[in-house]
Amino acid sequence: MLCAGKKSYFAVVVCIMTVTSMLAVSYLRLQRLSHQPKVIGEGRRCKGKIAISTITALEGNKTFIISPYFDDRESKVTRLIGIVHHKDVKQLYCWFCCQPNGKTYVSKAKIDVHSDRFGFPYGAADIVCLEPKNCDPTHVSIHQSPYGNTDQLPRFEIKNRKAETFSVDFTVCISAMFGNYNNVLQFIQSMEMYKILGVQKVVIYKNNCSHLMEKVLKFYVEEGTVEVIPWPINSHLRVSSKWRFMQDGTHIGYYGQITALNDCIYRNMERSKFVVLNDADEIILPLKHPNWKTMMRSLQEQNPGTSVFLFENHIFPETIYSHMFNISSWNTVPGVNILQHVYREPDRKDVINPRKMIVDPRKVVQTSVHSVLRAYGKSVNVPMDVALIYHCRQALQGNLPRESLIRDTTLWRYNSSLIMNVNKVLSQTMPQTQN
């Protein structure tokens, strides 16, 4: 009808494009409306047990909820961090119970499986629901249907509802601690280095560790430095200790590391100015600044509008020793003495060194391990002469002789404070080592 009387080819093309655009706009409007919360009940008390586990399995639909977070950066939504089967989970609904008016709202969820599944059938996912406009719900339940009885569904507390003033400058997120982790000495050294560099909080997603490591974690929790998040993912899924799917029947890679990192960013979004994403055997070492606070102030001044700062990883093989700092009282403590490992591997030809990050958590939407997937603001690679990641682990280039390695004693700048602080921790967690 719109094209009646038009005979020229150009006019026909214009008409087709116009009709197509109108249909697309109508479709998008309908999609938007279909996700709007709808009242389905009134005058009822909110029911259902409040979930207390870090990982909660939803019955029968291959979905696992970590935690919901309020997110108003684009629109007023509840964003649930979760794990879903990338093919089998097609439809989920948020059930909001609004008190004191007793209205129950249902909102169709947008299920956004992160792009970095690395072939595994399960992946990190954002389950995003529009919230009711006239209500600030404190809890939400997730159901695969907009109908039925949800009284038995778990209810999840929606975090980040109230904006807070920052309680800390730097929070380190470590995920996940698994494999009966027992690298006690290096862990303590990393913790004390973080504190020297300006960290006030370290969040650890713990699957399992040794009895001695439990003792050390307890010390840091009581000190107020560490927050331990239980991470029993292998109770729900077959996990791989590899990052890429190997056709071996496992469900998710590296103990669900990516999901934990995303949860850690949202968990600390309102309480930490910066969030640092690295492993327990990695330390971002500044070369031009004494600590992270002065380094980040300088980097932000030089890179306005940047929300993600990426630092280059460099391997310091744990098999190549320096004879300095062979502290006898540390020799009975399981783990690596990083002060003795100051030789780093040279760059490999045609191989890009991976990076880890310091981010402004309020500007990150989704993260992977070595980069962010979605963020507001720019990402910048920090030059190696400003800072690098000291990564003491097994060699990647194991055949190189010592002469081919690069001697880098940056870590020794901190040796006096580090030795004193490590000894204090050891004296309180395993006093027999100080005899």
C-alpha cells in the first residue's frame, strides 16, 4: 500500500527499506514490552527460603545462580551472575515480590551467555531483568515459567541496592583456589606484597586447599584482609582444570574462574575504587612508582576516560634460583620463596604475553580473564617500563639456560618490609618455623 503508484526501481527499494525499518522498530518495541514487569499477584507475603549458598542450582533447568546485583547504569535492572548451559537454557523469568504492597511482578529475563566459553557447554552468564518502576525489590526468585507456584523457589537478596562510599582503594580478586592448594609461603609473600603496594582487601573464591593453608586463610580473615567466598562448583558440575574444552565430558573450564571474576567485580562495585584481577602467584610490580595508588593516579591522568588497565605477564621460573635471601626459617614452610627467583623468561617470538587487569568496577559490564568483554570507557595496555606482572611459576621455556634469562631484581626493592611482614605472619600461624 505504501508503494502504490511507485514504478521506479529506486522508489521500490526505498519502500522496501521503509517497510523493513517499520517492522524492525515494531519488533524491537514488542520485545521491549515483553520484558516489562507484569503484576501477577497482590496481597501476598513474600515466600520461599532465602538462598545462602554461593552457588544455587535451579531445579531441572541447567541454571546456577551466584548472586543478583542492582544495576542502574543503563536502566533499572537486576543483573544475576550465573552459569547456564549455552544451548538448553532458553527462557527464564524474574519473580519480584514488592513489600509492603504485596504485589508480585514477573519480568522476562534476557540471558546473555558470555562469549568466552572456550568450547565448554556451560558458561558464565548475565541473567538480566527489568525491575518494577514503582518498587525497589530486595529479593528475586528465578523460574523457567511466568506462571505457577513459586513459594518453594529460593529467594536471592539483590545486592548493591544502595550506593556506598568506597571503603577501600584496592581489592584483589583471586579465583579459584583449588587442587588442595598448598603453596603456603608464596601465598603469604603475595599477600604481604599486596599490602605493601596498597591493597586493603583480597577476595578468594575457595574450592579447596590444604589444612595448613586453611590456617593461613583464617589468620588473614581475622586480620580483616581476606574475604573467603566458598566455591563448591564441583558439587554441581564436572569441572576441568584446563581453560579449553578437551572433549572429555567436563562441563566448565578452570573451576568456573570467569564466573567468579565477574561476581567479584559486582560484589565490590560499590565498596572498592579499583578491582585487581590476578592469581595468587602474580604480583603487579610498579617500576616507576612506590605503590599502586601513585601508579594509578599517574595512569589515570595520562589516560583520561580509561577504565581498564592491562599489565603484561612475565614468567619468573621457580626452577632458577638466586642464592640471596635463603632464609632458613622459611625452608620448612611449603611453597616457593619468590625472593630467590629474579630471572625472567625473554619474550617469545610471535607470542603475545597475556595480561591481567586493574579496573574501575563501576565501568565493567562483563570480564574475561585477560581482558574485559564489555565496559564503559577505554582499555589501555600499560607499558612494561611502568609496571609488569611478576609471575613466579613453572617455566614456559624450560629449555633455556640461565644465561638466556633476564635478571630482574625489581622485587628486591621491597625485601626488607616483605621479610619482616612474612616473619610476623609465620610467627602467628606456625610458630615452630621461627625456632
